[in-house]
Amino acid sequence: MTLKGRETRQRIVDAAADLMYASGVAAVTLDDVGEATNTSKSQLYHYFHDRNDLVRAVIERQRQRVLGHQRPILESVRDWADLERWRDQILATQSTRSCRGGCPLGSLANELSESDDAARVQLAEAFSSWEQLIAEGLARMISTGLLSSNADPAELALGVLASLQGGLLLSEMQRSTQPLEIALDAALAHLRSFSTSQSERDS
């Protein structure tokens, strides 16, 4: 594919991802994507075998967006202050968009998991990558003695991500960051129960 072709394909995927995030996968047709990108149906079929192929590309694009946003701060996690900054960043992002729309990956998972098994597997892999980023940060805290060696980074990371996803869903529904704040604070409080510092456990 030429550079121009790659750019055109990326532009289509970006537009489709935005449309599907705003309106849901089921509501967005190829005609909608073509209109938004000034692309003919024949051009769309040049880059994608069918609508399902486009949906797969959208899932990958949203994985890139979400993990691209999450990776820098999660890869810098070394202590409790770093985790608090991660929490604050998520809350700020949700507040900026007035709690309209939840997690781009979570929204896709909610809509596609029961109707498209290939999409479910692709999304599960994306969430696994996200969990791994969290787990690696927690493992660093274990290595520096801030978390007990008895802590299981993978298990704790799954709990943190589950809290985040639930908080985002309730935040979107209530148009308030309060559910998300409570969910994240509960997740961090659970992590602190594994702290090696008594003062940290009591804080």
C-alpha cells in the first residue's frame, strides 16, 4: 500500500472509530463512514473486505488510542504518588468530556462480545495488554518494597481495571465523575492493604 493509501485508510478508520464511539457500532453504516470521509463505497471495499473488517480495524485503533494514552503514566509508576497521578488523569479526562462516553474499548466490548466472537477475542487481548501495564507498575512497587511480596500483581491489576471499567460506566450513566472517583479510590485502598508501610495502610 502506498503512503497515500495508508493515510486514506487511517483516515477512514479514525472517522469510523469516532462515529462508532459516539453512536454505537450497530448504528454506523458504511454509507455513514463514506459520507464522513468523502469516500465512495468502492474505495471502502478497496481498503476493507467488508464491514466486519472495518470493525476489526476500529477495535485496533481504539486499542492504540487507549493504551497510547495510558502507557506513558503507567510505565512511570514507581510509587503511590504515581498511582494517584494516574487516578487524577483518568478523572480529569472524564470530567473534560462531561462524562459523555465511557471507555472506548469498554463500549466496544459491551456491544460486540455476545454477537461477534472474533471481536470479543480481539478486545480481550487489548484489555490483557492494559492489565499488563498496570501489573508491571505494581511489580515495580513490589521490587522496591512498597508492596508486599505476597501481593499478586496480575490479580490486583485485574481488580483495578474492573473497578475502572465499572466506574466509567456508572459515570457515563449518571453524568458525574463521583462513581468513577469512588471506584478508583476503592481500588487504590485495596492496593494499600498490601502496603509494607503501616503509615501507608493507615492513610
